Amino acid sequence: MKRLFRNKFVIGLLCTLFSLPVIAQEDELKDLPGYVDFGDLSLTYGEPKITINLGGTMLNFVGMMSSSESPETSEMISKLKGIRVQIYSLEENADVARSQFSDTKSNLKSSGWEPIVQVNEDDEQVLVYMKAVDGNMEGMTVMVVDDEEAVFVNVIGQLNPAELAQVMDQFDVNVDLDLD
Amino acid sequence: MNEYDEKWEERINALLDGELSADDAERLKAEASDDRELARAIVEAYQLQKAMDEVKVERAPASLSKRLNAIPREHSKARTFSFLQPRWAMALAAIPLVVITLSLMQPDTPSASEIAKARQEMAIAFAYLDKANAITSREIESSVGHTLADAVTGSVNRAIKSQNLNSKEKEA
């Protein structure tokens, strides 16, 4: 009986140890207050054309790599805990995306996010929300839905939009976007 | 044991061991001649001692001696290879598992190409933020004019920046 208990204890301990990294990776961003659940539009529009999930660990490495080139950029990146992007091509009608846009907007309002900028045109909706907890910025969310694509961006951590241009110049990365 | 045994035991033993002085030995002898119980006790003790002296040391059988002599060696051998015992074998087998588990729990160090890819993805994310910023600025500008649009976007940026400053002050 004592041996059986000991074996169960050892097996349970090993299972717990092995599952810890997986659980930690899954919950790394979801547990943060700046995280936003955008839902899933893949059933309607297929897989997103762009999916980005950068966690705090990878961002730290990017920040360290940037420290020699630009300490300011490195400092800005060090305040980020995660970056998530989902972009869907809307070849069919955009109604489902607009509906998801509205649902997410309602969820943001009910969970303490504050609207910064909203644009409501017939063919284009843009929404920028910010989450602050005890005066600390915890995240920013940008959603754009037009007739061609739905863009969901969630930056977890602190980000000053005024510093974006500086960071873009510093990165010197060619990003081809349709900025109509 | 009778009263004489208790009373005379020490002196009788001393006598038999030759440790009693000549005077004490003569005195004991005189007393024994008057006391039959004492005399009998001295005789019995003497006979017992004689019988003990006549007992020979029997040699143990060779097989038993061999087995008895092997005990210290076996004991020593068991200690040397005690790591083969089940409990130690289980503990040793668990060491690689624990090492692997701990290494899995450590954050992986990404390669240079992975970091470059992450940098590209970050730039894409920021480009889309910039795109949203451009759209909102354009819409505000078309609605309220360029000067007021700058004022609005400026105030938004200041509001966000104040959150960052607030955070910095709290950290300090």
C-alpha cells in the first residue's frame, strides 16, 4: 500500500513537471490584463493571412538585439509584454467581420477598456482602445474592418503611438501594406 | 544460592584465583574446618574451576568458518554496489527526467533567424498600428480640419503618454 502510494506520488509529480511548460506558454499572454480575445473568423474567411503572436520572451530578445542600434527603441520594446495580430482577407461579404468587430467592442467596454479613437464610416470602421489598471497602461487594441480585410492588433504592455514612427525607421524593415 | 555462597563467594574466588594472601587463606581454611557448608562451597568451586579448565576449545567446521569469514566481505560488497538497489536505481533513473523537465521549463534561446523573424513581425504589427493611426488622422482631418486634427491627435498621444509617465513614476 505504501509502495503504491509512493509510485502514484512519483508519477503525479513527473506529470505535473512535464505539463508546466505547456501551461505556462499557453497562458503567458492570456492571463495578462491587456490581452484581448478577438474570437475566430476562420470558419467564415479561412485561416488569417497574417497571424503574429510574440510573447514577452521573444520581445526581450528583439529588444536586446536593438539595444546597440537604438537604446530608445530597446527601452520601448522592453515595456511590451506581447504583440498579437490577426488579419483576414474578406473576399466575401464583410458582415461577419463587422459583427465580430461589434462583439469585441462590447467586450472591451464591459472589461474596462477605454475608447481612444473611433471611426465609423459606411465602408470602414476603425477602433482604438486602451486598457489602464491603477494608472498603468496595460494594453492597446486596434481593429480595422473595411471591405477588403479585417485587422485585429493587440499590443500588451505600454506603447506610446508617437514613438511608432521612430521605431519603424529604426527597424528599417520593408512592410508592404495597402494604406488606402 | 545459600547464605554461604553470598558471604564467602568473594573470598573463595580470590582463593581459587591465588589472589588471597597466605594469612587470609589459612584463616579461610580454619573456618572451613569448622563449617561444613563453607568447606563444601570451597570444594564445589574448586571442582567447577577444574572442570572449566579441562574443557577443550572445539574447532568450528570448515564450512561454517568459511561462511562466517565471508560475511564481512559480503557486507562490504553490498555497500559498494548499493546503487543497484531498487530505490537507488529509481532515483538515478529520475535524474535525467528531472534535468529534461527543468530544461523544458527554461525559456528557449531563439536563433538569430528567429529573432530577425520576430523583428519583422513586430514591424508588421507596428505598420498596421501606423495604418490605423493614418486612417483616424485622415478622418479627423476631413471632419474638423488640419489644425484641429493635429490638436486632437496630439491630445490623444499626450493622454497615452501620461499613462506611461504615470507608470514610470510608480516604478520609481
